[in-house]
Amino acid sequence: MSITKEKKSELIAAYKTSDKDNGGSAAAQVAVLTERIRNLTQHMKNNHKDEHSKRGLLMMVNRRKRLLAYIKKHSVADYEDLIKKLGLRK
């Protein structure tokens, strides 16, 4: 259900914005959240009555939405590139 440390490190390495970035950049956070959202979505398909997980899923989706809005506000090109890499829709 949750992502492993190795998977999280791979995502951060793939989406970091500078050499000193350890996962704090908005792009890296969006990538990690997207992976967590995909895992939790699979869980919700099998456990549709799990209201606690549903709330957590909605909170993650909204956090990702806010981070994407921040990225779009600062650089539309970076936003377009990120959603294309992650396979998200606008």
C-alpha cells in the first residue's frame, strides 16, 4: 500500500530540480504524491468502504493539486513537462 524507501528515492532522483534537492522541491513532492495516490487508488478499488483511507486519498489529491498550481504559477513550461512525465491530465 505504501511506497518503499527505494521507490521514493528513485522518484526524488528522477524529479529533483537541483543537485542539492533532497525531495523538497514541488516537482519531487508531486511525483511522490502521485505514486502514493496510485497505490491508494488500487487499495480503494478493493476496499471501497474504507472511509479513513478515502479521506487520506482526497487530502493527498488536494495537496498535489495545490503544488501543481504553485508550479504552474511560477513556470508554465515546467508544469507542462511535469504533468506529461507523470501522465496526469490538466
